[in-house]
Amino acid sequence: MDFRKEIVHLGLKVSDNHVQNLVMPLHRVTKICTPSTKQYEWMVDDMYCQFLRKADHIKLFYKIGHIDHHFRFTHEDWETARKKLLKTIKERKKTIS
């Protein structure tokens, strides 16, 4: 997390040996971490991103050029990650203030 640049590096685990790093503006991350957000689409430079809160899972999709990246999370896993991220943001803001 870089508060000066207002960006978040979201590491998405693909396997035990591979993590996909997704860099997003802080305000986009807080939007998808809001429980009331059901669907959200945005652009980061040339990257198209989409968040969907479905009945049985959370979908995070992004596309760069001709390459699509699809991630699915259980609601429980997303909630755990969401709480951890928001806690980190709050703690980091305290140290800056």
C-alpha cells in the first residue's frame, strides 16, 4: 500500500507458487470492499476491471490487452481479505496523521 500514490497492491494467490499482483487506486479498492457494492466496473490506465458479488461467490475480473484474468472467492474468503485490508488502511492512516 502506497498512501503517497494512493495505490494498493492486491496479491491474488493463483497457486502455492504464483501470486498475481493487481495494482489499483485506493478509492477503487475501498469501493469493492464496501459490503453494499454488488457490481462495479472501472478502468486503470488500459486495464478493464470488474467486481461482481454473486450469490455463491465473489468474482474479480480484469483484462489487459488480449489477456483475461478471472478470480473467484468464497464469500468467507472475501470477507476475511476485506477486513484485513480495511484494518491495514486504518492503521496506516493513523501512522501518517
